[in-house]
Amino acid sequence: MPSLISELASSFHWRPFWKGLRDRRFWLCCLCGVCGLFFDYRAGIDPFFFLVAPLLEEMTWRALCQAELEKLLPGKIFLFSRGNVVTSCLFALIHVYFSPHLVSLLTFFPSLCIGFLWTRFRSVLLCTLLHFYYNVILLW
């Protein structure tokens, strides 16, 4: 368990966050988020939840779930780690369970982008920023 806690704590360091912001892959992932403008999804979301959910979800899905799955399932499927693909599937299924809409199922694709950045930079802060950005685009 201490390695899990240390993994989570190290994912909040600023260095990987700043490194990720300067990487073109981060900006490419941001560009992919523009696809969300083509969906009309205006769920009644409490602003507090809207701001806090990306942080809590990225701590849970990236720093805990994906980090462990990448250890258990080494290797890649195209550009993405196997752990990322499994985590993204679970992430989308949970969203469909709580909000049965097509858009909820499509969270698989933004999750792949966020997971890709997690694999590369191991920064919850960077993943949270991208997740928040995706939510803003979707709920615009």
C-alpha cells in the first residue's frame, strides 16, 4: 500500500505538469477536445461538482487504477498502454451507468487522450486540467 500512496503523492509534483504543458502532445489532445462541440449535452451539473469531479476522477482513474493496470498489463495497443485502454473502458462504462446517454459512452475517447498523457507524464494535475477542459467544451 505505501507504493500506491507514494505514486499518488508523486503525481502531484509540478515538474511533470509544466513539462506536459510544453509538450505538443498535450496541445494535440486539447485540439481533439473540439469534437465535443458537436454534441449537445447540457446536464444539470452543480458547479462545485463540475470543478471537483475532474480532480477526484483523475486521482481515482489515473493515479490509482491506470497506474496499477499498467503494472499488471504491460504492453501497448497502438499508441496506448493496455492499462489505459482497460481504464478508459471502465471509465466509460461507469459514466454510462450513472448517465445513460451516448455522450457518456463516448467518454472512452477523451479518457484515452487523458490516459495517454498520464502514461507519458504521470501528472494528476495535467490530466485534471485536460479533463476540466473537456468538460467545459462538452457543456459549453
